[in-house]
Amino acid sequence: MSQFGELIQRIRSLDKNMRFEELKRVIEYYGYKMSGPSGGSSHKTFRKPGEMPITIPQHDPIKKAYVEMVKDLIEKEESKDEE
């Protein structure tokens, strides 16, 4: 399995040791663009036309709730591919 495939598997299993950069890589793979606030916030927002934005704090490890958000994104994007 490729490194990217292994990364997807870790997200699907809700790995507790996910890092921000790993989630960023997957989110950007699905066409989202990252933007950060001009202030001192650690939260980054990912946007894609026609989709709800996703905001994730830039901390390591990432909390399970944010990994679940990315897991839902993957499932949604894959269901679009099947249509």
C-alpha cells in the first residue's frame, strides 16, 4: 500500500497520533485550499468552492474530533467518485 493509502487508513481508524501536516495533505488532495487568519490564531481554514469550510487547529497531535471531520470528508469525496 502506498504511503498516501496508509495515511487514509490511519484517518479511517481515527488514529490518536495524527499530525496537522498529515491531515493538511489529505484535505488539499481533495481540492481544498488552506488559509490562515491574519492574527495570531493557530486555526487554519480549508475552503473549496461549493463546500462547507473546514477549520482545524495547527497542533500535534490533532484531537479525535478533527480527525473525524477529515474522515467524513474522505467518505463524502469518495461517494462523489462512485456516482
